[in-house]
Amino acid sequence: VSPNNKLLCYAEDTQGGEKFTLYVKDLESGRQLLKKPIHDTAGNAVWANDNKTLFYVTKDKLDRPFKVWRHTVGSAPGSDELVYHEEDEAFYVGVQRSRSEEYIFISSGSAVTSESLFLHANNPSGTFQSVLPRVNDVEYDVTHRGSSFYITLRDKERPNSELLVSSVEAPATTAVLLGHRKEVKIEGVSVCKDYLTMFERKKGLQVATVYGLPADGSAPKSLAPWDGREVAMDQPAYELGAGAQGDFDSGVLRLVYSSLATPTTVMDVDMVSMEREVKKVQPVLGGFEQAKYKTLRLWAAAPDETAVPISLVYREDLVKLDGSDPMLLDCYGSYEICNDPYFSSTRLTLIDRGFIFAVAHVRGGGEMGRFWYEDGKFLKKKHTFTDLIACSEHLIREKYTSASKLCIEGRSAGGLTMGAVVNMRPDLFKAVVMGVPFVDVLTTMLDETIPLTVIEFEEWGNPKEKEYYHYMQSYSPVDNIKAAAYPNVLITAGLHDPRVGYWEPAKFCALLREKKTDNNLLLFKCDMGAGHFSQSGRFDRLKEVALEHAFLLKCMGMLEQKAAA
């Protein structure tokens, strides 16, 4: 919505291919203001403060967001001015507006390198300037307050990031506000008129730490960890993050919290008193008694003795904990993405039938900091797979489940993890759900005409280099299927998926069907109207979840079993 609340810019994608058509609507008259809609955009756009200038991003032929355009409402889109062109094919572009509403930022980043440019929102016809120069393997994010930029920066010497401050007039001259800490990862910063909130991760759990800022609008000289006031949850495993924040002058911090047994809860924290007020709790249709569900955090020992965390939940009145309970173990483990233990009402249909649900926080993800991620990528990628196997063995050994009752699931790069471990240890699992799985690693990474390939070199390596070629070949699921008895397998794909082509899971399914020696289920479902993130309609998405759950219940011989009240 424009700053004067009169115009709405919105984008729509009707196929799931992540190419959006941009529209501008007059909210008073309902009239469409663009002479022609703008096609092939990345879906994000921001207003300047004049209420008529709009900045938006378009994609190239490989679906890479690469250009930022300036549009004036009332003019023809064909006359829009190109203000930024990212020519490096490994970099993706976005555009944002600062919470202070004073600056517009263009962000350009690869998997390990980023750069931000800024322009005052009162000067939409001006030229964007760089905050910090682009340096390989250095990433940073920028926010604004007063005459200062607050910069969260990561590099090789500061892998868990540190907080810097600079003046708007000389952004490249920085000072350290909060230094790097090996045991604490900075995930983000929110700044308002009087407070700065650090979103951090300690021992795999998220906390929000609030710091007061000088009343005159200047930047503090430094911040010490002991000066902050923490917001943390009294749960063994949970998810905590920033909600939609209010006006820049607001002294209220909005947080969103959930756990495997706590429905998503929106709460406001008064940053003066630190008192919390729950504003909304996700309703659970059919009733939900939280006291019936128990959450735990366990630790499994990987082959190299690394301790790998596991979060799990079950109903105490339904499980036996003698090895006979069915379990669904979820895993991802790539891109430094944190697979946090969040609440899902649809998951209850399994738990209320006696399933234990667990999440393996394996290396390659970001749950335990930057070191955790770097220890599960490139030539260490197999740590992701051996961590999941170690977690599975630990859960069996501790009698939470057994090989005949253990199911695993993962989507996208998590689907790669599923394919790799099922090739390595097909005897360890009863059933596997592979959602839009990245399974033909070698072929895809050798083809630079496929979207994402070039940027993915910084995650997996470049197979045109001999060392990476042979390493990828040693774990790529398609290349390691063998003549063996496999568990029951459900594979899903989306016809319009721009991230993982439907042919990858189809190829994996065909090869597995040819080589496997068992009579277990092997199902492949390609959604003809979806992309990477499934159907967009709520009920269509529920149908997909129902299919996955029905598959698991069938494999367990539990189709006729009713969910407990």
C-alpha cells in the first residue's frame, strides 16, 4: 500500500511458477491504474514517499530476479527506467523499504555473498549508492535509524555475524556495536525509534534480546550482551521469530512463537516493562488439549561424535516407548535453513493415532550456527546424511521406535537427504515421503541452462571440477540406486516447479522401480497445477497432506484406526 494509503500494488502468480504479474489499484475507486499489467516480475515492489513512484524487480529467462525498475503511476510500463541490473548469474536481486520509511534498499546476493544499495525514499529519481562494497564470501543486511545504518555482517572471521554501525553519509566507515561470538549466532536485527532487538540462536534455540537506544536518535557507542533483556520460551524445543512490526515509533515488539505442542501464538512485548501479552492463538478445529502432548529434545552422536539435536512430540496417553510406536522423522539440512520445531494442526491426525513426530536438526542447516551449516555442504555434504542415519539409530536404540515403524520425510533439498539415506540404509526405514526432491544432483548441476544451477555452485560445488564431480556422484540419489529391498516410497512433484524440475523425481522413480527387489509401494504423483510449494489453495494443500498421511497410515496398517479424542 502506498504511504498515503490510497494505492495498492499487488502481484499474482496463477500457476505456481513464481513469475508474478504486477498490478496497481486505486483503493478509493477500485480502478486499475496500469495501462498494461507488468509481467515476469519477482513479486515484490516498494513505494517511494511521493506516492507515485514504484520500484519493482523482473526475472530473466532462467527465473533469476536480476533487474530493478522505476515506474511512475500513470505512465506506460514500457517507459519504465532500469535502475539496477545484476549481471552476475550467481546473484539474485530484491527491493525493500526500511521500517523507518526513509530509505529504499536494493539487495543483491548469491549463496555466500551480498551487497546492498540505498536511496532516500524522498528522492525517488536519485541514484542508488552502495552501503558496503561487494566482497566475496561476505554477507550483510542493513536497517536504518536516524543518521545511522545498522549492519549485520558475516565473513570468514565472523561466521556467526556481528553488528556494525555506520553513518548514512559515510556507510563504508563502520564501528562494531556487538562483536562476534562463537556460541551465539545473530539471525537478524529489528530497529525502531528507541530500541534494537537482536534475534539470536543459542544452542540451537532462538531468543530475542532487546537493547535500549539513545533518546536523541544517535547510535550507541557499543552494546554488551549483558545489557540486553532476553525473551525466551520455557520449552525444550520451540520456534520464535519476529512478527509484523508496528510503526517505527512503537515501543512494542511483536513476536510469533510455537512449539511442536504449542499452536502458533502472536504476542506483544512491551519493551519498557518486558511484559508479554498474547494477542492471538492459532485455533485448532476439533479441540486441542496441550497437556496431553509432551515435547523433548534429544541428542544423537554422529559417527564423528558430533552431537546432533532431535526435537520430538507425542501423546503420553497413546505411546508405549518400547520400540513399538510408529514415528515420522522430518529432516532438511541445507542452505543454512533452520528446520525449527513448529506447530502443525494437520500433524495431529498422526500424533492422535499414536505416532511420535520428530525433527532431526542435521548439519547443513543453520540450527547450531554458521559452523553447523559449513560442516554439511560442499565436500562435507555427507555429514547431513550420516547425521540423519545417526538420529534414526539413536531413536531406535532408545526405543522410541523401530526400523519396522520408522518413517522419514523431506522436501526439496530435504528430498535429496531422503534419497541419499534410503540408498545408504534402505533397511532402516519402513516408509519414505519425498516431496519435490532434488535427486538428480550431478545432471542438474552440470546444466547451467536450468534455473538455480549457477547460484547452487556455492552450496554443492561445481561438478566441472573433478573433485566435486566424483563427490556428488557418490551421493546423488539417482546415481546410487542399487538392487536391494527398499522401504515404501511416495514421491511428489509439481509440473510448474522452477526449482526442481518434475523430471528429476520422475527419473528417480523409474530407476528405483527398475532396480528394487521388494514388493513395497512405490508411488509417484505429479501435480499438474502446482509449482515447488504445492497448490496455493488451502483445501488443495490439505488434500496433498491427506494423501501423504494416508500413505503413511497404509504402510503402518493403520488406515482403519481412528484418531483419539
